[in-house]
Amino acid sequence: MAGKGNQILDAATIQKKLKRMALEILEKNGGEKEIILAGIKENGSVVAENIRSYLAELSPVKTPLIHITLDKRQPGKIMLSDTPELNNKVVLIIDDVSNSGKTLLYALKPFLDHQAKSIQTLVLVERRHNSFPVHPDYVGLSIATTLQEHITVEVDGENITGAYLR
């Protein structure tokens, strides 16, 4: 574990938090037949796949998954892997870590051309340094950090193996 930093979430705890968030999604969106999941590449897509699995276990709600590609440092061009029918649908944008809210804000952009029923956001770990007016609707862990500290989420294929503070 040298070089990764202090582990703030292990794989088992992450799975419990993801399942809890899946339950919250179903509670908040009771009666919906479809929830469009939009994972921000790379790690946000892995979190989205895990959420999708839990939603499938818990409910018959359809959960098409699309991927959002953008440069998190310079989010100019934002691409979607697919553009399903979004009008009157719930869209859930998913990422691994929210630092300032900038990535989530820019990830909203391609969805604003549609008449979604609602657009919600989910992050596994939220830092409390929002510079942008985006606050996740679903949060696995909210943690106060200094601006110098960084949080990384580690994945192995479709498995989330840990979250680290460094």
C-alpha cells in the first residue's frame, strides 16, 4: 500500500455504500420505469456499473448505461457514448470523487439540450471544496480535506478496490 496514501474506504465498505446509494436512488425515484445512468470515464463508469448491478438486484427498473468522456482538467469537448431518449427521463450522472464540482457541472452540459424529468448526481467520495454550484444528490462518503490533499479511487476491472487520501 506504500504510495497510495491512507485508506479511507476498503472494498467491502465501498460495496455497502454503493448498495445503500442504490436503495436511496430507488426511494427517491419510486415509480420510475427507467433511470439513465451516465458514468464519467474512467472510474465514474466503474462506479456506475456497480450501481447498475445493485439496482438490477433490487428492482426491475431499466438502467441503460452511457459513458461521458471529458478532460477533467480542461473540460471543453464532452462526448456521450450513446444518446438514448432523454426527454421525461431521470438521468443520473456518476463519478468517483467530487472535488470542486467542476467535472459534474461540465458533465451536465450535453443533457441540457433535452427535457429530462430530472438530472441527479452521485459520487462515491465528496470533498467539501465546492467552487461550483453542484452538490451531489447521493454521496458514499463526505470528507473534509485540505486543498493540498488528494483522494484517489482505485479500480481493478469492474471492481472498486479502495479509496485513498494522500
